[in-house]
Amino acid sequence: MEANVDSANVVSSSPIDQEESTENNFVNNAEIAWQELRKKWVGDPSNRTSEMPLEPVISFNATYEELLTSTTPFQKPIPLAEMVDFLFDIWHGDGLFE
């Protein structure tokens, strides 16, 4: 069997070898599984809104300890932006975020 040399100086022997090489492409099964789990966790992006709710879920006088020691679930999910603001205020007040 004769080898063909293309312009990129890559040797390819036959169309059969090229088919075998495409069949041996790496498939990252862990990433595929992770993406599927992420979709379940994140949910349907078309149902999300970018607006924050008008009334915050966390009370303005809530403390860090109240949130950490509570074993009951929150009445409503806390938006990430609200939780970040809460933690920033607490950590900044404690001198941990400067």
C-alpha cells in the first residue's frame, strides 16, 4: 500500500485508516455526565428571570449565626445575588473582606 503525503507533511495511508482514526477520537464521558447533572441542577434557563425579587428573602436584620444554625429550610429559595450581598456585608463588617 502506498502512502500519500499531503501539503501539511502529514502521511495518510488510505481512507480506511482515516475512518479508523475518527472512530478512535477521545470522548470525555465524565464531562458529558457532568454537563447532564449540571443541567438538572441549574434547571431550564428559559424559565429564569434576571430580575431580583422586590422583597428580599433574607431579613435585613438576619445574622450569620441565624442562617448557619437553622436546620429548617428557607421559605423561598435565596437568589445568589442576595446571598452574595449578605455574605459581603457580614464579612466586610467582621474585617474579613478588605
